Amino acid sequence: MKHYNVFVVTFDLNKNQPFMKKITISLCLMLYSLGYSQQPAAPADSPTLPQSDVISMFSNAYSNVPVDTWQTSWSAATVEDVQIAGNDVKKYTGLSFVGIETVANQLDITSMTYFNIDVWSPDFPLFKVKLVDFGADAAFGGGDDREHEITFNAPAQSQWVHLHIPLSEFENLTTRQHIAQLILVGGSATVFVDNVYFSNEVTIPVVTDPVTAAPDPTTPASDVMSLFSNVYTNVAVDTWRTSWSDATLADVQVAGNDVKKYTGLNFVGIETVAQQLDITGMTHFNVDVWSPNFTVFKVKLVDFGADAAFGGGDDTEHEITFNSPALSQWVTLHIPLTDFTNLMGRQHIAQLIFVGGGGKVYVDNVYFSNETTVPPVTDPLTAAPNPVLPQTDVMSLFSNVYTNVPVDTWHTSWSSAALEDVQVAGNDTKKYTSLVFVGVETVAQELDITGMSHFNVDVWSPDFTVFKVKLVDFGNDGAFGGGDDTEHEITFDNPSQGQWVTLHIPLSDFANLMGRQHIAQLIFASSNAKVYVDNVYFSDEVVTPPVTDPLTAAPDPVLPQTDVMSLFSNVYTDVPVDTWQTSWSAATLEDVQIAGNDTKKYTGLSFVGVETVANQLNITDMTVFNVDVWSPDFTVFKVKLVDFGADAAFGGGDDKEHEITFNAPAQGQWVSLHIPLTEFENLTTREHIAQLIFASSGAKVYVDNVYFSNEPIIVIPTDPMVAAPDPTLPEAQVMSMFSNAYTNVAVDTWRTSWSDATLADVQVDGNDTKKYTGLNFVGVETVAQQLDITGMTHFNVDVWSPNFSVFKVKLVDFGADAAFGGGDDTEHEITFNGLTLSDWNTIQIPLSDFTNLMGRQHIAQLIFASNGAKVYVDNVYFSTDQLGVGENESVKMTMYPNPATTSVQLSAQQNIDNVVIFNAIGQKVISLTPAAMNISVDVSRLHAGIYFVNATSQGKTASQKLIIK
């Protein structure tokens, strides 16, 4: 008998591996806590296989074969036919074992491959399935009966468990033409059963040999010394399998390409003894390998030395090991010869040895190559970026942008560095070589920086590993070593090399710099590196101090007292509460007032218990739990309700509880949590609420207005009922990736293999839409046909979600080499917080906002990211607001007043068909279809700021900026 542990996951133990068995268990996940329901709230998932591939005993999804009984007389269980949400289900109570018989019409399952069953139980410790065949005599106990039982230990409780069992696992069931009994065992538990059927499902064979050839090398022949490849002319090789090898060799063809096939490859010697190879002009060794089963692959090169003979005393060799190479695909090994560290000689290569761990290995394209290494950039080619602050807010020591104050020296006599004044792209720059430390002095005219807030400097180095900045104030006596000197040094470890690094340091970080009226020394230090320095200046920038405590009280609740059961609020009469901080809490409690309002302040809040044990609460008439929270630093907030049950005692066996988690709540503002009690799914009783538990991330949290309320629950839609609005721009102004409104460009995939999301192509109100579930991030690729968007001005997308808290858009350009990771890739990501839930959000982003996207001719990836939410996506396209020649004449729109406060007038020479107004982050805030030449648009509800008005007439669009005061 085989035993299988059941986990709350979907897994497939790779049925394609030789000798490996497989059971697939799919679980319909439900929220689970300490309590559980006594019966399922929803039916099991309906099977999807066609009737022609199924022999069904019990399922509403199929026509069922006759079954004599679902409870034999010798069973130890009670069966009841029930319905779950309208679906027929068998309910077994006290299921020790039950016999299910098809004796009158025995089943021939020889054409089936799986047995399937859905089970649900609140308390089963195990579950067993036995199949019994009565043999050719079709009678029990005739001597040819066969049976086998499968055991599932600790199956998941209080959720549907789908058992999908290969019939091959019933090893002792050696006949399958007379199935007469199915026996279920359930550990005396209550078990609901549905969808009992056999199925015929095709098994995909394991790929054990390549069907495509190895990729052709692209290095030019002039840079190659090839041993074996159809692409190149090969040098002479004595043998591809020496007599001392432990492998079998066959010369085969794969897709018309010559290949070496090694079977049982433990090791194989390949020799060029007769004509030894001089690879001193080569830089890499290359080989393509394919195997269905190797776990290791090793490459050894052997040089016979100047005597050109084996064992002459000057032989050298080195072996490289590759562990766990990818299976059933071509693996290209591109090994720098410098990695063969013990291969001291390279003029007499006589042996190449492959090791394959006993696997079957195909080998192609064995060659050495000479690849020029691009020398590292040791000096900047571009100048440091120009500062943008006005001169009035700056005290500059060195910058072409500003007027500089006098500096005594940029290299004191006691410095350990060499200084050179150079120009980089026409810009004056200080170049320090072998910089250990350098003193820069303003002793003659000491600097008073009391009106400044930051120190700034741009640095570039090819090799520094640390960079330090020290400021020294000589004090009131204006002299070094007078007793009132103060100083402080800031250290930057592992700064980026080979690029300009802008250091923007708050002066408050120089904590030990007590004086700022007599700055006389600036000291730079590094790791004996070459460092270029530019734009050395102090700046005055307003710094808003972080708010760590609320300045205003939480908003007053507005519901009447009659609809509320309050635990803590100045607005209501509160019920008795035993304590707001139990002895087992991990937090500190303080009663404070915020703007005259009583508030609970928790410091170091990991978790806190609030108890009403003495006067337990009956909240059966309430529908919502409410609380206002404020924190400067929490990253999570959790609310748990605990009911002690009818015995009104903790741990009495009937306690129920459920916890709700809020990830990344807004910081520095009051957050009103309004939680339907239906969300506390495992809180199945509500007459004895004795504990309320708040939990967080060790944060400081203020709490107010803790109450239950009775109010109608508005059902928030979780899927869109209407399609995203159709775009209105003409085709000529659009490059569309996905939209029914346009002709779309080619897209390789809308979900890459490295994505963390599930994709379904759906229709919403008849409109094609992409539906992403569990969207953390998804890659959309156009690698095969990369997009040139240099003529576009905006990126557009419509998104709809019932639960996202953030949405991000990233564009990636692969650069001129059109390859990922080629060194010229650029990318930029835009983040949108607080988008509208359960409604379409039209996002229009100026491409100029993707500031780090330096290239736009090779757009190869579009990446959407969210917080694990369900997100619908439509109308993904680039657009230009620049009309073609002559089009501007046909759309002459006037708009006034501008700026506006309450309304704006639009006029055109022909009817305006559509008016759409976007805010500065591309969200659509107003949409009209006036069909008139003169219209008035109400903008009184818009917040002050910059907006963009798009008016469309006869297929042409005009855009203007609108300012709302």
C-alpha cells in the first residue's frame, strides 16, 4: 500500500521522468484560521473534460453509469443526499468506511487512465480510496479478485480537495474489466463527496532526443579554431572516443546537422596528439550540449607541454564543472580560457575530455574563439550634470554653472593625492589620482554656511570602493587647533563606478559639526583611486521635517448612536471594556489627546489584546467593524476578532476567530478602516465577542473610533460589467499593442515565463480584454519585432481592478544591439497610487516622464506591476499628439478662460464630437460627447492644477493645456 502526504498546493510529481510515479492533488483554496465551517459554502469546481473521455459514477457535470448502492449494508457510515449551492453532493457522517457497488453493471475501465474524486471535510485525519475488480468470473471471492488501496494522510480540511490519481498507482489492481466495488475510508469523520469519475487523459512522452539542431555559432571563421562544427572548417582530430573512454559514440544528424551522440557518458577522451593545437591566440572554449538526464557536465583541457608527449613532466591541465545543467535543451557553454587556471601551457593542446555523469549527451559546435575584450572606461566621456538651483540659493566652491567663492587651495601640502585641472566635454573638472585624502582649504576667507541646508558634489571614478566627505569648522577663533574646532565625516561605501555620482548630503547628517560659521577645510578621501570632482557647492533647500504624530484628530463618525456599538469614541457612549492592553500584549499603551480628542497611542506595536471578557459583545445585529488608525511608520496593520462561543470561555472548544490584514497602509494620515463583518469568514459565531487584537510591524500607532455599526453593505463589483472606453485618436496617431479599436503590432507574449501573475484572455461586454490574476508583475515582450516609438509622445492603457493599491508601468529599451543585457539597455518605471477601484482608469503618460528611458528605438519589454491584485487591461497603445501636415487647419479650437475656476468654454468651426480632460498623471477626469460647436464644461469639481483637454472633431484631435486655480 502506498501513502501520500497531502499539502495545500497543486503539484505534479513529473509523470514524464522514468520510474517516477505521479499523483496530482488540486485544492480549491479558502481562507483558513483556527475555526472552520461544518459544511462547504460552495460546491466543488465542475470537471472540464468532455463526456467522451469520462466514465462518471456521480457528477452533475456528466451522465452517470448505474450504481447499485452508495452505502452497502456492511458499511460503517451514514449517507445523505444533499445540495451545496444547488449542486448534488453525497454527505457521509461518521465515515469509518463505506462500500459503493456496481456489481450489477461492472465497469470496464481499461481505456481510462485516472480515478477522480472531490472531497470536503471539517475534521478527517486521513482519506483512503480502494478499487476492487471481481475478475473474469464477475463474482466476489472467485479467486481472481484484485484490489488496491491508496492512502492520503492529513488532507486539507474545510476546503474542497480534488484527488486526481493515475490508475497506474493502483499497482495490485492487475485487472480492470470488472470493477465492482469502490471503498472510501475517512477516519470516522464527516465527508462530503462529489465528482466521482474515471477519465482518459493523454500522457505527454518525455523528450529524450533533440528535435532541433544546436544554434549556429556567429563568430566569424577568422576568429575561430574549430574541432567540430558544420559552420566552420575543422582542424584534424585523431579520435572523438579514445580506447580508454567510458562512453559509447555514434555520429548522428539532428535536423540535418552533424552531431556527436554519447551514450552512458562517464568520460570520453578526444585527442589531437598528432597535430596538437596552439590556442595562444584564442580567448574562449565553446561547446553546445544537450541531454535528457545529465546532472553534471565537465570540460577538461590537457596540454602536453614543449616535449609534445604525455607524461613528459611538463603536462598541464584544468577541468571546469557545470552542476545541474538544463535538461532537454541545447546548452551553450562559452568558457573564458582564463578560467582554466592550471592550464599553464596553451601551445600543445592534445586532449579534450568530457565528463557526463553516465548520461546521454549530444555534442556540437566544439571550437576555440578569439573575442576582443572591450577595455574598461577609465575616464569620463561626458561632463557631470549641471546643477539646477538658482545662484541665490547656492554657495559654490567649484562649478562652471555658478560664481565661485575664493578657495585657498584644492590640494594642501599634507594631501595624499595628485591634482590636475582638466576639462571633460568642455567642462572644468578636478582630477585626483591615487586619492587617499586631499585637503581643500578656505582658511583666508572662512565660510559661514548657517543659511545652507545641503552639501553637494559630483564624483566619477573607475575604481573607487569608498568615498568620504569631511567638513571642518575652525570655531570662533578662526584658527586650527584653537580648542573650538568641530568636524564630521560622511562615508559612502561601494559607490557606482564608471558614472557620475551626485552626492546631495543634508548638513544635519554632519552631526558632530557643531559650528557652521567658520568652515575652513573640506577633505575628500578614497581608496587610493582616480576620482574626478565637479560642482562642489552648498545649497539652501527647504526640508520638510517628517511628521511623527498626528496634528489633527481622527474624523468624527456620522452614524447615529442607535446604529452603533462603540468600544472607544468621543462621539458615542461606549460599552465597558476590560482592558486596552492585556498582560500578554507586545506594545506600550498611552492615553493621549489629539486636538482635544481622546486617542489610544500604542508604541512598539507588535500585537495588543483588547478584552471584553466580563461583558462579552453580541454583534449579530451589526454589519461592519470600524477603526481609525494613524502611524508614521507601520508597514502592515491587522485586526482580529475572537468569539469565545456559547461557553463564554477561552479555549472551550467552540472559540472562533478571524484576522484581516492590511498591507502597506498609508502613513502620516488617518486611515479609516470600514470592514464588513462578512470578511471575518471564520468568525462563524458573533454572540460572545471577547477579544479584539491589533497587530503591526513594531510601529507607533494611534487608534480612535473603535466601533461596530449596522449599515447596509454595498456589494463592490469584482469584475467589470462594461468595457473600457474606446480610444478616440485616429489610427494614424497610434501604435497599438492591444485594442479592438486599432490594428495591433506584433507582440511575442502578454505573459513571459518569468512573470508572477496568471493571464486569461476574456471579453468584457463583447470587448477583448487581458485579465491578470495575482498580479505582482508581468512581462509583455516585443523582442522579435522591437518597437520604434521615437515618433510617439504618450503611452496609454486602461486598467480596472477591485483591489489594487498600486499600479506600475515600466518600459524597457534593449538599445542598439537589440539584446537584453548588452550594456546599452535603458528603462524607467512610473508608479500610480490611489487609482479608482472597480472602475476603468484611463492612464495617459507623457513619454517624457520616462526620464531614464534613454533609447526609444528598440522597445522590447513592457512590465506591469501591482500588489498581487486582479487587474483587467485594455487599450494598450502609444500615441502622438502631433497631427499630420494640414490636420491642424481642420481643428481650430478656442478655449477660455484659461486659467479657469468653475467652467471653461470650448468653440470650434465644426461640431465637437468628444471632449476628454486628463489630469497631470494621465487619469481621465471628464468625458463628454457634446456634438456641438460651442460648449461649456463644468470644471468646478476639479482640484487646482494642470490638466490636458483633448477635443475630437471629424476624426481629428486638438489638445490644449488647462490650468485650474
